[in-house]
Amino acid sequence: MGIRTGRQYLDKLNAMTPHVVIDGEVVSEKIAEHPAFRNVARSYAKLFDMQHDPAHQEALTYPSPSTGDLVNASFLVPRTVEDLQRRRRAISTWAEFSNGFLGRSGDYMNSSLTALSTAQKWFAQADPKFGENIRNYYEWARENDVLATHTLIPPQVNRSVSGSEQMGGQLTAHIVEEREDGIVVSGARMLATIAPIADELLVFPSTVLRGTPEDAPYSFAFAIPNDVPGLRYLCRTSLYNGGSTHDEPLASRYEEMDAVAIFDNVFVPSERIFMLGNPQLCNAFYTETGAGALMTHQVVTRTIAKSEFFLGLASELADSIGIDGFQHIQEDIAELIIDVEIGKALVRASEADAQLNEAGMMLPKWSTLNAARNWYPKIAQRFPQIIRKFSASGLMALPGEADVNSEAKADIDTYLQGKTLTGPERVRLFKLAFDASISGFSGRQSLYEYFFFGDPVRMAGALVNTYDREPVRARVREFLNRQE
């Protein structure tokens, strides 16, 4: 089959029968027509359609090694630095279209599956069949252009104890039965972003397992269809308020739903199980297979596009009201320029220093990507602050599209014009600034980026504990011991 069209994706989505709870309503059919999911589903459909657009097809696709059909380039197993660069060009193409606001575009989990598909030797430590299963699943996802999301962490109930100790061990998703033909899972996991509009849910290991026998029932990796019996999604309220693309330019397009995944005796067939038990292996699921490196390569590429968007938005705002000559404004724009260039430098450096792993996969340098993923969540918090500073009270005295098209237009033309824009043009620009810096959508974006990889404090500790500092420490000791 190969690459899908947007229409094929939407038709498949509407044919599924998930159990989605949102605002007290159960949605179990035609999910792509529901107001909370319709617009973002169509944004995802546009990503699928871009694969067929002659302007983007070369960047976004490559011939399948098994069928020759065109498949998404994020499924390309990188064997050379040039392959990594080709993957980045594909990721950038989608990221620039969405300006980095679609955090769960298909290339994210595709990158994970691609790396895992090469790690059969690693999976064989537990059971050779797991490596075969993940390889078969990867090929199936590649050939059918599957949109997958994932869920990782236990519910946020009592973080002072492990998942096996919460509510007698019944709260967190866990194995309640092992059968010859599969397993049965009950409990809950969070946070399943875009789950209602995905084809598949990947239930991958939480990387905070203690590695004790008690953690074995919570140690697994598997994939299930989005509408498998017993799976329920409990969604938050949508941050899209029903406005037009004029009044809610970002939320109306890119509001990705987050959900808690609840497993009520969900059966997972054997061929869809990639790991079972083995808490220690589950803790190394991302690091030792290369999945973490390829996923982070995708994330850093996406966030560059987002940084560029905020640089462009801040520049447009400054020009529109004539503040671009002020030095304190230029200082903030310079900060955004530096952020863009640091992001580009880090991803390119990770590629330049890439190395083949034991499976023959070319992996970008992890220590460089690890620095990037520790750096970006913090600096990204500045982006909406800068937009609020530039816009100031202009974000508060802001009429809507209906006003622009009413008898108030004359007043808007006169009193809300900018240095370089008409009144209606300035209103439209500031509506974008509002949605990027002060709306509920923007607040969720800031939270999402800050905790994308987990608790920043724990991430910093992991960076310190895994980074090889001995060479630089040795230089200091050598300097102290110099006699002249």
C-alpha cells in the first residue's frame, strides 16, 4: 500500500470504534467529525497529503525495501550520515508546515519503531520472538503508513511509592493474566497525546522501574489498535473554543488532545508483544536500542521549526508597531536568533559525530542530543514571554473576526492600524500572538514542551550521571600538577 492520502486516513479514523470520553460524552464513531478532534485530524490529513505533493514527495518518502512502494522517510533505517540528513529533511518538511506545533506527528513514533526494528539481538536477551515481533510490526506500520502514539507513565496519584504499591498494585497498567496466545492488561497509563485520532497505541515501558521482581507485571511493551475492546480514553477538555482560523489560528489547527489510557482487561495477542517482564531490559528500552536517539533527533528537528516560528512572529510584531529599533527589543530578538542557531548547530553536530551501533544503524551522537533535550524545554518558556512583552496591551484590546466584518471596521481601520499594517491586518497578527502566548492552547504548549521528556530535574541528573566527564577532569588534574 505505501503512503496514504489524507482522505484514506480520515476514512479509516471514522471507521474505527474507540471508546473516548470527553466532557461527559462518549464518542465511539466518526471520531474525525467530532468538534474536539475534527480540525486537528484534518491537519494530520494534510501531512499525509503532503507525501503525494510533487513539491514535497522527494523529501518525505523513499521506496520500500520490500515492495518498492513509496513509504514515509521516517521509516528509513539510517546506515550513513547522509541517511540521517535525509531523515531530517523529511522531519523538517512536516515540522515547518505545522511550525513545530504538532508534537506527535507520525515521524516521532516512526523513528522509535525504526530503531527498535534493528535491535533483534538486544530483544533476544529476553526472547528472540520479541525481536521478530517488533520487526514484523515495524514493516506492517511502514507499509500501511500507520499513525501511532504512545503512553508511558503511571497515573499521577502517589509518586512517593512505586506503581506496584499504588492501590495494591491495581492502579497502574499491569499484566493480570498470561496466556499462550497473549496477555491481559488492566489499569491506567498517561499521557496518550493524540490518542483519539491515532490508528495505534504503543504501550512502551516506563523507564522508572526499580528492576525488582515486583515490577515484572508492569514491565512490557506492546501495540494495540486504537479501538481494541476494553480500551478507554479519558480526555481533557479541548483548548479549542470553536473560533475561526482568524480568531484561534493555532488552536483551530493544532490542538492535540491528551488522554489517560484505561485498560479494562485488554487482550494483547502474542504477535504484538515486544517485551514481557524483564524490568532491567525495560529500563534500557530506549538507550540500548537506539530508539531514544532517533526519537530525540526528530524532536530537536521539530523544535527548531518552532523556534523559527517564534523568531518570525516576534519580528513581525516588532515591525508592525515600530518597536524594532529599540535596543531592549533587539536584545530579545537576538535571543531568539541565538536559540534558532544553537538548535541547528546541535542537530548538525549530532549528525557529524554520528556512529554505527552494533546493529549497523547510524545513530546521531547521543550526548549532543541529550544536551539539546535538556536545554530546549527551559529556553522555550521564554518564547511566549517575549511575545507578550512585544504585544503588551495589544493582546488585551483585541476585537475578533466578527468585529472586523461589522460596522466597527471603520474604527478598527483608524485606531488599530499599525506602522506597517492596516487595522484588520494588525488584528489578525495579534490574534496569532495571543494564541501563541496567552491562550489556553499556548499554556498547554509551554507545559508540553517543558515536560516533554519528563521531569527536567531528573533529566539533569541523568545527564550528569551518564556524561563522561573524566577527560575534562583529567585535564584539570594535569594542570594542577604542572611544575612550570
